Amino acid sequence: MKRFGVFSLLAALLLSVSALAAGSAVSCPSALLMEKQTGTVLFAQDEHTPREPASVTKIMTLLLTMEAIDSGALSYDDIVTGSAHAAGMGGSQIWLKENERMTVRDLLKAVCIVSGNDAAVALAEHLAGSEDAFVERMNLRAQELGMNDTHFVNCTGLPAAGHLTSAYDIALMSRELILRHPDIQQFTTVWMDSLRDGASMLVNTNKLVRFYDGTTGLKTGSTDSAGYCLSATAERNGMELIAVVLKGKTSDERFSDAKSLLNYGFSTWALVTVTPDEVLPPVPVTLGVQPAVQPVLTRENALLVEKGLANDLTKEVVLAEGVAAPVYEGDVLGQLTVRDAAGNTVAVLPLLAGETVGHVTYAQMLRRYLALGFCFAARG
């Protein structure tokens, strides 16, 4: 029986990434817009050209840190001691002193709000023993995520030969962070905060946090060679978008480009959770340890559709009349076809076995036949 992993959208849902709708153009050379839940690319421009990401690099630093926290290997309250190497970082910083002790929580706050290079290195050293060892983890994680345009040299984004990534790869790691570790928003959505009992004030480098409705993050970056970079995330009506811009000419330009991308996404697309209109009936199982198996809809049932189609979708369920044992959890038992108002197929979602149903043994079969014979005899 066929096993099913990830359902694929049909051609009607395949999106052109060559151009935005009229009036939504961006001025930076590389840009990309992605929807978080499905990972669908809604717009892309020169998205695979490797470029310097500046402090947008720190998204990977944040991802590895949050993975350690969520796995239990690290705690927000753990104490990190600043090294001479961390304290010696230039660029954006919180002026961490050698041997100064800070919690993981405060260092995350410093990275997310003011892009502290010293805070990022302190976290990296605490997790991996050295920045170089942490960078090895960064590159390994990038490979796992399919970030084929990326090579990290440090955990901060400070200028370094060969330290490159692309708009597409930044979207991939941004999505992994906000999808798997939403708790990061407790830091990325903060406009102003402080450290050291109020002695050090923090103001977010991401102006969208204050001035764009629905902003959830994520990370700015700028150097003379990288230009002005940004991975911006925002959520409205249950749909979260990721807008990446690289090598903007000015700070205002990067924010303007990100807003154009986000506005296009929110005005044009909607995220719809599809479910059957009626309760799915069980499917009979031949020679199974139980007579039927309950079909369930794949968990990947969020569809990205044009807003004009979102309210006029129809659904048709087709289930197998019966299946033979053994049936394994996740086996395909049928499909749910989603169509638009014109009858065009939007997507086909698999209906899966919600449990495993084993094959009856010979002894079980014998007992069934004896019980059936007894019933006939009793009726006679």
C-alpha cells in the first residue's frame, strides 16, 4: 500500500516567482517573499545570488540557540561568562566586558533587539566552546536546511572573505526559526528594553516592529560592503510572511522594499485550513484484527490561495471501498479534492489511515469461523 509523505499542490497552485503584481516592485537587487506555513515562494528576484548578509547572519545563531533551549540542552536562565574574544567584537554591541556574567535570556534580547555582536559570540562560545566550533554547526545546519548558496565564516555577519548567503537561503532559515521556535517572538517583537538593571537601554534596529502592523521580527543587518539587509516577518489573519531584501542602498529603502513585499502578500493571498465538510466514515478492512480503519486528513492541510478564491472553495471526498490487511498508519485511503468556483482543481490532499490494523492470525480466523458457526447453529 502506498505511503505518503508531503502532499503536492497541483499546477493551479504553482506560483510564478518572476515578477510581482503591478506596483509591488522592489528596488534592492535581491529579494524574496515566502509564506511561513507552506514555505511557498510568492515572489523572488535574484534570490540565489550569494551576497554578504551582514547581521542577518544572526538568524542562524538564534536558530541554533533556540534549538538548544527547546531541546533542554540550554535554559534562558543559564549564566554565560563573556570571554575576551566576545568582548573584543566591533560593530553593534552591548559593550560586554570580559568575565561579565549574563543570562542567556539577556544575551538573546541583545542579539534580537540591538544586534549585539559581542552577545552573539558569547552565546556561540557557550554552546560550542568556541566561535569556530559554533560556525561549523551553523554550516552543518545550513546544509540540512538546503541552504546551498550559503557559507558562514562567523556568527555575527561582520565582514569576512567568503561569508555569503542568498535571499532564498535567508528565507529558509528564517522560516525554520519562526515556524519551529515561535518563542523567539518574545524578543523580536520588542521595540525598547534594557539590560543591567536599566543601565543599558536597547532600541530595536528593526523599525517595522514599531511602524508596520503585525510585525513579528526578525533581523536587520548592514555593513559598507553588504549594504542594508533585512529579513522581516509579519502576521495578519493567521498568515505569516517572510520578506527578505539584500544590498539595499539605504536603511529606508530596505524597510520600504520589505513593506512592499509584505503588502503584496497580505493583499493578494490567504491561508486556508481545509477540512472535510462531513465526518469521514471508516473504511472496511478485509482480514484485519479489526473490521475497519478510520481515515484522517493529512496534517499538511493549509492551502495558500488567492484571496478572491478563498471563500468559494468546494471539497469532494473519495475513499476506498475497502482495503486488505495489514494497513499501516499513514497509508493512503483516499483523497480530498479542493476546487475553486469555476471547478478548477486547486489541490488534492491525501486521506490517510489514522492507525495500524494488523492481519488476523490463523488462530484468530479459526475462532471467528467457529463463532460464526455457533451463531448459525443457535439460530437453527
